Amino acid sequence: MSEKKQRSIAVLCLALLCSVSSRAQQVLRWGADPSGGAPYVFTDPANPDQYIGYEKEMVEALAAHMGRRPVMVATDWEAIVPALERGEFDVIVNGLEPTEDRAARILFSRPYYVFNLQLTVRREERNIASLEDCRNKLVGTLGNTAASRLLAQRGIPFRGYADPVAAYRDLELGRLDAVLMDVPMEAYYARDNPRLRPAGPPFRGGVYVIGLRKGDEALKAEVDAAIEAIMRDGTLERILRRWNLWDAAQAELHAAMRKGEEVHYAMTAATFNWGDALKRLARAAAVTVMLAFGAMLIALALGLLLAIGQSKDGGWLSALCTAYIEFFRGTPVLVQLLFLYFGLPQIGLALPGWLTALVGLGLNYAAYESQVYRAALEAVPRGQWEAAYSLGMSPALAFRRIILPQALRIALPPMTNDFVSLFKDTSVAFAISVWELATAYRELANATGEFLLLGVVVSVFYLAMSLPLAHAARRLEQRQARRRALQLQAAEATT
Amino acid sequence: MIRALNLYKSKDGKQILRGVSFEVASGTTLGIIGASGSGKTTLLRCLNGLERIDRGVIECGDVRLDASLADVEYARRAKLLRRRVGMVFQHLHLFPHLSVLGNITEAPVHVLGMQRSEVEREAQELLAEIGLQGVAHRYPESLSGGEQQRVAIVRALIMRPDVLLFDEPTSALDPRRSANVRALLRRFIAQGHTMIVVSHSIRFLEDLADHLLYMEGGEVVEHDRAEALLYAPKDARTQDFLRQAR
């Protein structure tokens, strides 16, 4: 994401530079998400520093009619409306569907494309023939689209993805039961995949429009006129035919325009209400808690083994444990999660997202907990080992009954603090589409624009869980300090 | 009965023990005296198998710990040796996370596999015997130094060792308490225990030990019956030490 941001900043700078150098010609800055963006706009596989796509060609045709020079601004699909509002670009051209909530924030041009939706399943799927069969299945789609709203409306469990590639791959890996996507994407990313097949015929989804900032009425008029122009002179049809996107629905749209008929389209409404949002947030909070506890359990168990392994001086086991610890502490947990989620399926191990996050965070935190254990074990005086040995205990028994219980007491406060960190770190699971608090925040806020209010609610969820824990850690620390002082006093009294 | 034959031990390139030999007959008490750094404590740790000897043999009952044994076998026999030799450390090393009762019953239950209820009953008896009624459920940190020491003694005693080792039992105690400890050790002698007591205090060992052993520079300078060593020392070095100590 940050790479995408960097790229968009770079493109933005370039755009600014160009606009300064050629003041004579006005630019048309258009925002689109090129990652997994075929066939709309995407990186040319044959020429990686160039974007291609039918919408890119369309924008070029529009800009030519408007007497402007098109400059593309790469942006993130899910945050594309806020980016427009911030003025990062002037228009959204990215297969944008008119919706009621968007209508409240931005202007729409006239429609330029009619899209259908297609449900896709794995080839061997027997139980899903249409959307009706998905009641208790998990369906993947792009976040914040007509498709995702349709699924929400019908009460079908779904997961919103940032790009279609990830959705279809998770379908292949069995992490999803079906994928619902606009036909242009389905045609490009799924139709030729031998492991997938369409379930049922495509059905009417809606239209694509160009999005503009509120108040940019003059630009809207310009854009509308340009759309009409390229429809009239057949430019758009030629582009769509070249991309295999021309069909009866497009012909209908073109005909209506030629006749001067107003094209009516139904706007999908976001099914957002606060009761529903809080319910979804509560579910996300439960997932967050589950991730934190599950990962901590793994971290505590594995961390202990690592600490023991590392304490065996000199052997290959010690070296192996040290390598593990250095690796997991020296690389970002986000990268580790992405590796587990996307890398492991390549060797045939496809875990569901939540399990990947749980295991990934557990493996990562095990490296940290091992060091807490190590410090705590070293803090137990040598005399305790010797006293245990002198009573005939084996090293294992001495460790289990005498050393470990004392080390755990020493380790408890730092471990509680680590648990608070882990708790917050579960938010990286958003990178692999796990429905936890951070993901919930991003998706709900993007869908509604309620970044502020939802942000407060989500923060309260986090605080409600992390503050008591942090408090408990502090109390444990204080109790230990008091006990140490007491022991010191007792020791002084005897000498 | 415990016997040491020609023990050698070096640590960090320094020779600590140089050919130490002695024998303690069953039911008798040996006092080991010597200046700090003479090797007394290291000797005790070797007798308990906490440190590996470089050369020599330690024998206790049917356990024979030979320096020439391979590591694994040495460790196995050292463990057997520790079952026969109990140790009361200078700094006690009570287990702070366990109650007094827990400290005492831990090893009988988990090492000897004895019934917990039976061990607890015996522990209570032993505690009562040495004047520690009512502390069973307290934690070591809440006990006085003298009480802690008696707990450490009971902890070693309940394993029924053939030989009890004491490392500087009076170093942390005032004179009145140190007299109490001596009275306690006397009672053990009367009960027929075999003991080795390391102390820098000659007064403490006087009329407690049957035999005394004076160490200097890791060697046994003189080993004799207590009164003979105290009142008619043969070696000039022993005479020097006694003169300075008195």
C-alpha cells in the first residue's frame, strides 16, 4: 500500500511538473487503481512502466475532445472517493458505479458502460449454481462495489478484497466458496482459468460513470459532452470492441444516447446503518481478541522452547533457535504475514486468512517471548539450580518445578506488556483481508465516509481491551518490586 | 561412610584442590577448617557432585564417583551420590515460590515418588522437632534467618541422606542463634547422623566435631581427632592458623 502511495505521489509530482512546464494545455488528472485493474487500467505486462486498459484509451479520447492532456494518478480503489475530495485528481475513471452514498459526496457523469455481474466457482463445485445457493457460503468480491452491496443486501457472507487477483486466487485455494465480480474483470482474470468456471449466466449489475468533485459543474458538462461525442463518433465502440467488451447492453446504451433519451439507472444504496455497523465491529473485535489470544498461546509455548533451545550452548540447536529469533525479529511482521498467506500456497499449504494471521503473529511473537523467557531464566539465581540438584532432582525436574515457576513470575509483567502490543499488532491482519477491527474500520469507513466517528468507536474497542491489560501489567510489576524489597530487608536482617 | 581419594580440581586455570583425601566413618562428624580460598567450599561442592573433579575418587556407600568416568556416566553417578549426600548451603537457597511445606516435600514427592500426605506428616513432625511449629504454610521470605536455616536443614534431612554437608552454617547468624544451631547439630550427632561441617569458626566446631581437617592452598595440612588438632597441632601451618583464629 505504501508503495502504491509512493507511486501515486511520484505520479502526482510528475503531473505537477508537467502542468507547470506546459501551461498552454490544461491537464485532465484522472484517478484509478491500476493494481489488478485489468481491463480498466493496468500495468502493461509487455512494458512494465506503462499503463494500458480500455478506460485509459477512453480517457485519452475524452481528453482529446476536451482539449486537455490526460495525466493518470494511481490511487487505492477503496479510498478513491476521499482521494478525489482531497483534490489528488479531478475525475475518477475506474469502473465507478453510481451509488446513493457516493451521490451525496460527488457528482456523476453520464454513464459510459453497462456492466453485468458474474458469479464464479471452482470447477468441481457442485452446490452453487447461482447467488441463491450462497446463503451460507463465503463469497469474495471487491470492497465497496455494487457487487459487495448486493451481497450485503441479500445477507450473504462476503469478504471485500482490494483487487480481483487476490479474490480469485483465494477461491482457487478454497479460502472462498465463490467470487462475484463485474464481467470485465471476470473475463480478464477468471474465464480462462481451468480450475474455475462461471456459475449461472451473468446478470445485470449497473453502469459505470465518471466521478467528479461537488461544485465542478463546468468540468462535468465538459466530460458529459465528451462522452457523448466519443459515443456518437464510434470511438468508444471501437475501443470496447478491441477489448472484447462490446455487447448488446452497450449497443442499447449507445442507441438511447443517439435518440437523446435520458438513461435511467438504478443506484445501489449502501445498506449501512449504525446497528449493523456495530454488530460487524463487535464481530471484528471478537476476531481481534481471538487472534491475540491464539497468537499469544503459540508465542508462549514456542518462545519457551526457543529459549531452552538457545540456552544449550554451542550446538546446532542453539544456532537454529538464534537464527529463528533473529529472522523473526529482524523482518517486519507484515512481510511475514504476506509471505505465509501468499507464499505458502505455492508449496501447497493454503491456510485461511484468520489462521494465517494467528500462526504468523504467534511465530513472530515467539521470537520476542523467547527473549523474555531467557532474561527471566537468567534472573533466577544459580543457587536455585544447585539446591534442586542437591536434592536429587534431574535437570528437567529442577527446571519444571523450581526454575520455570520463578522465571514465569519474573516474566509475567513484560509478557503482559507484549500481549498489549500483540493485541494492537493484530491490525496487520488487514493486509490479508481478515475481518478484524482495522479491516472493519477501513471497509466500513470507506463505505460510509464516517472516518471520524467509526475511528472513535474502533479506538474505544481497542482501549476497552488494552487498558485493563496494561493496568494489570503495572500492578504485577509493583507487586514484584515490593516483594524484592521485602526479600532484601529479610536478607539484611539476617546478616 | 564417605571417602575422598586424592581429589584434584581446578577452576579457571587455578588449582583449587590438590590431592585431598579423607574418610568420615558412619555416625561421626568431620569439621573442615581453613582460611577463605583454601578450597573448603569447593571440596564440599565436589562431594555433592555439583562440581566435577579432575582426578580422584569419591565413595559413599555403594556409589563410586571416579574422575575418569565419561560425562554421561559421571552425571548419572553424581545424581546417585546426591541421593546419599544432603547439603545445606551457606546461603540456604530456599525456593521462594514454595511454602515451607512445599520446600520440604518437593523432592520426596517428585524425586523419591513418596505419597504427598505421608511426606507432609513427616515434614510436620520434623518441623515440630526443631521448634518450627506453625510455619508450614508460610513463605521463606517471611521467616527470620534462623528459621530459614532450620527449614533448609529439614529440607535436606527428609531425603534421609547417609551424609549431611553443612557449608558455613553460622555465617549469617548472631552468637545466640549460632549456639542454637550447634545444639541442633548435637542432636543430629546423638541420633547417629554422619556429617561434614565446613566453618571458619573454630569455636563452633569445638566439641561438635569428632575429627577436624585443616586445609590450606587446596591441600589437607592436618587431619586428626578434634582435641588433638586443636590442642596439639603437629604442623606449623596449623599452629599458625589456630593462633591467628583464637
